[in-house]
Amino acid sequence: MRLWIAVIVTSLTLATSGCAFVSRSCTEMGCVSGATFSAPVASDSDALAGMVLTLCRDAACTTGAIVETRPCASCPPRLAVRLSGPLDVSADLLPAGDQLASDGGTTVISSYTLVVTFNAKTDAARDALANGDVYVVRLAPARGGAAVIDVTKSVTYAKVQPNGADCDGAFYCRSASLNGG
């Protein structure tokens, strides 16, 4: 009987002191280390098609051409970026939401948003990221001329722990944005 009283008193003490058997949910799937960039591009698909996108981290560069595709004759053009190079990087040109106009029955998109993600998906790639890394994002005509976007930025990475330090202190990402100051 005394044992049961001791168990009940101990349980009540733990429950009221905030030390009850509380499980913490560590369900965030994770994050990807690297750097991101986005910017509006005030050019239509005809002007963008054939431009070259150059993406660099320090001395390593990946380049690609902007190509236009049309799934149907009256469909708006879609722009794809065909990248080639050593960096694990993705780039998309997304139509700006309110920039649709009709031109003789064909939909014309008059502006886009360039979205770039430099990925460091493995622990080794993440650990190779160093404060002071210099990134370049350049979108320019293939045959010369003024760049539509030309950004060079040295970054300081932030440590991101999506599950919190007390949940899984060993799991973290390092991320930086090339936008802003």
C-alpha cells in the first residue's frame, strides 16, 4: 500500500512540475544547405529565349541556355533552363502572376521571376560551405550585350536546425540568401 502511495505522489509531483512524460515531436523532414536567389525579370519569353544563365560558387560555374517550349499553339510559352556544369544547382523562370496579356489569341507573359537554388545536399557538401563564399548569378544575351541580372555576392551562412537544437543537435543545415543586403 505504501508503495502505491509513493508511486501516486511521485507521478503527481512530476506531472505538476512540468517534468511529466512529455514526448517531443521531431517530425520536420529537414532542410537543404546552400544558397538561394530570386529576382523579377521584366522580359517576355521571346527576349529571354536564347539568353545564357551563369551560376557560380567561388571558381566553379554552371551555365545554361534559356529555351522556350509551347505545349500547344495557343498555350503560353514555357521557359526551361538547360544547365550544364559541376554545381548542384537548380534554376526556374516562373511566370509572374498578374502579367498575362492576350496578343491575337495567344497568351503572352511579359515578365518572369528567376528562382535559383544552389544545393549542398550531402554532409560533405554542407561542410565545404564556408563563410565568404562568393556567388554569381548572371543572365545575359548569348551574343553579348547588357546583362538582365548580374549579381555577385559574398555570403555568411546561417545555421538552421528545423527540429531545434534540443531535438537533434547533430542535424543542421547552412543556408544563405543572395537577395538583400
